[in-house]
Amino acid sequence: MAEVLFYHLTQTPLEKTLPDLLEKSLQRGWRVVVQTGAKDRLKFLDDILWSYRDDAFLPHGTGDEDAAHQPILLTDKAEAQNAADVLMLVDGAALDVARAGDFDRVCLLFDGNDAAATDAARADWKAVTTANLPAKYWAQEGGRWVQKAASG
């Protein structure tokens, strides 16, 4: 059963938070698909993963070619073409509760400074808890992640 983690970004933007979460996932041996809700954000995310740190590299791809071989796949499609263990939803990518079971972990990252994104995350939380999936809500406080709620 998938665990669904909600990350409420208020102090650190996506371009700083996403690489950290991806590094931790790879350290655990997990394959990840990062699904964006906006196709035009794929290049932005790709650029971030190439340049987020001078001393690190996050192996990833953005296209259908060789998608199955990518430890991290950036996409705007709902299909995980790389046998991912983790699904990370960013930039308003829609959470499909029925699809959550295809993964060990689903991470929903949303901008707390965007009212529409926050409202969508609240609706997703309700859908996840209604489906009796284990969920955790994390918020940023003083530069740290603090668990604010848990369900299931």
C-alpha cells in the first residue's frame, strides 16, 4: 500500500526541495518518476537537476526513448515508464488515488504561496484519507520539515 506524503513548500522553493528528495530516494535504491502538471516545466526541471549542485549528479531523463532505464524520469504523462517505486507530483500534477497503489510512495509537493495549489492539495488529502491510504502532511518551519498531520 502506498504511503502518500504531502510537502507544503513555504520557505524553500521546488527547485531546492526536489533535488534533495530525489537524492534521498536514490540513496535508498528507489526509482522515481517526477510528473509535472505543465509540459512547459519539463525543461525547467531538467535544467535544475543538471545544475543544482556542482559536486553532484542526479541521473535522469525526460523523453520516451530509454525511459525504462532512467533512475529518475521527468514527465508530464501519467504512466511511469521506468518501473518507479516513487511518484513525485509537482506543478499541479493531478493525484489519481487509484494509481497510488502502483508505487511504494507518492510525494505531492505544492507551493504554499499559491492558493489554488493549496486548495488542490487539501482536496487530494481528503481523497487520500477517504481511500484509507496512509498519509503524512509535512510543512516547513524554521528551515526544517515538521510533520503536522498523519492519517491511516
